[in-house]
Amino acid sequence: RCSPFAAHLYDAEDANTPVRMLPGLCPDYCTDFWKRCRSTLSLLTGDQRTMDLESDRERFCGYLVLRDPEYCYPNVLSSNRLNANLGAVRADPEGCLQICLKEVANRLRNPVAMLHAADGTHRFFIAEQVGLVWAYLANGSKVSRPFLNLTEAVLTSPWLGDERGFLGLAFHPSFKRNGKVYVYYSILSRKAERIRISEFQLLPSNVNALDHTSERSEGQRL
């Protein structure tokens, strides 16, 4: 069942911790799981590190246990303090109570924006800080060619915490009719760091790509 506290269970709020393939378990539950159900691990995860620890209970639980007594599984489902104010929300047919997390894209480099064009196609678009924008079709598949590629123009670096780069994306309210898209990104101009706000238009021959030669822009010094 999905949980509104999924980010806690998977320790997803701290970018410096490894990605969990299984939710964080409460100590007693982990011991019980190891004794009764560890044979099912291969059905739950393909994480080799978890599989390698299967035979050693102490190391296995040391890896999977979430020390917070309220947010670990299954305590998080029965905590009155956490669940009392969720409101009168009924479960949907899949058993989700409030917010369910579903992966829709991966292998991205610091994504900074995700939005749709409100044009009836049910596509969504994801922008990466390095200057790439990708289009995803209604069935979830990623278009192989970038919707926009500004990697040669965008000013950024591999340094963790660098706030420069491709920073914003917006579709014109009449995008379905005029094909206009607006972007906001960092550039280096005459040895000065600047912000560029640009307008692009769709390629007439491809609704999943912008015409890079159509850029109209304004620059502002930082």
C-alpha cells in the first residue's frame, strides 16, 4: 500500500544517503522478517548488496533498519500522531491513501523542472540543469531526441550545489496554437555571468522538438 510518508520510508529526503531499494524497517520487524520471509527477497528487490547480506541477520538488519521509531515500517502505518491529521481520505481501488509515488523517469542529471504543456497530448517535459529538456509521451516513453538542447550555451559545472544552469521552463498559455516556449538559464557573456530569458518555437515538422534557430532572448547581468 502506498504511504504519504514514502519519502521517509525510503530515506529519499537526504540526497547524500544511498537510494533504498526496500523501505526502512523497524528493528523488531526486521528480525521477524529475516527469520520468516528472507527467502522472498529475490522477489522484492534486485539489489545485490541486500542479497549478499541475506545470510547474516545482524548485517542484514543493520543495512535495512530505519532507526526512527515512528517512520520505520510498519510503525508508520499505525502511528496516531502521524496519521491523525490526514483527513477523511478514502483509499482508492489500489489501496493508496493520499500520495503515491510512481517513477516516471530515471537516469537524469539533476532535473530541475517537470511540467506539461496543457495542449491535450498528455505529454510531460523534464528539464535537466545541464541544459537538456526531454519530452515524454502519454504512454510514458521518452522521445530519444531532446526537446531542447542548450548544453553548449548553459553555464554550469559538476560542482555539487552549483545553482547556475538551466533553471526554468514555461509553455505559452496558447502553446497548442502558437508553439511558443520560454526558458530561463545562466550564461557567460563577455566574462560576466548573466541570466538569459529566451523564447523558442516548435519545429513545424516535429511537435516533440523546438526549433533551436528560433531563439529570441534578453540577458540580465547577475
